Amino acid sequence: MNTEIQVLIVGENGTERAGLVGRFDALGCDAATAEPNSYLAEDGDLLVADFRGDGDWDQVAAALAADERPLLMIADRPTPVVRELSSRAAGAMVLTGSENDSGFRVALSLCSALRGRGRRRTRRRPVSGAWGRPVRPAIAI
């Protein structure tokens, strides 16, 4: 699909993370992995955080919120960290991980658009909503 998209999958090492690597590779992405506490040094156009399971993400949430790359969250339930990150400035999407390939393709297309939008708008002020608060894209598929 998009060979130029470098996907960095952040999550605990295991079969679920390995499955995500295989899926993104099959979709034509360059997929790499990183542990939650060490991902900041890694390259990638898109962050994928695998929140499935019982991992402790509270310490990493602030760094994920401040990261300028779009974030695709894989979560099997709504957790406080997922809710917090859904309003991050660089954009966020949530998938359950059980989607078929077309669901992941749509997510990649939207994240690619968010990535391009962020590059063009680096010097602009955020668009304000009805109450004067910045509008931040959060998309759930």
C-alpha cells in the first residue's frame, strides 16, 4: 500500500505485537518495534501503541501525548490512558486489533493525512471549536 510509511509499533514483546508487525508488513509498510519505555529514540512516521493486555502505560502517556507523530492505538477496552490520548494534538485513532485488512488500510490512509496536515500547519494556530478550545482530531473505527 504505502511503502513510504514507517510504522513504529510500541508495546510489550509478544505474539500480539508480532501479529501487528506481520499485518503492517503485509500492507506494504516498513514496520519496526520498540518497548514502551524506549520508543522515543526510534524513527517512524506513525506510532502504533498496543494497549491490549494489562501493561502499565501511565509513565509513557505524557511522552505519547507530546509526540508529534499521529498515533494509532490498539485497545481492547477503553482505558483512562486511551481516553487521555484520544485528544492529543497530533491526532489519534483507536482500533481493537480485530479489524480486517481494509480497516487497517483506512486507518493508515487517515494517519497519513494527519501526518501531512501536521507538516503543512506547523506555524498556524489550531482551529477553535464552539467554546474557544482547540479542535483535536480523534477518530475511532
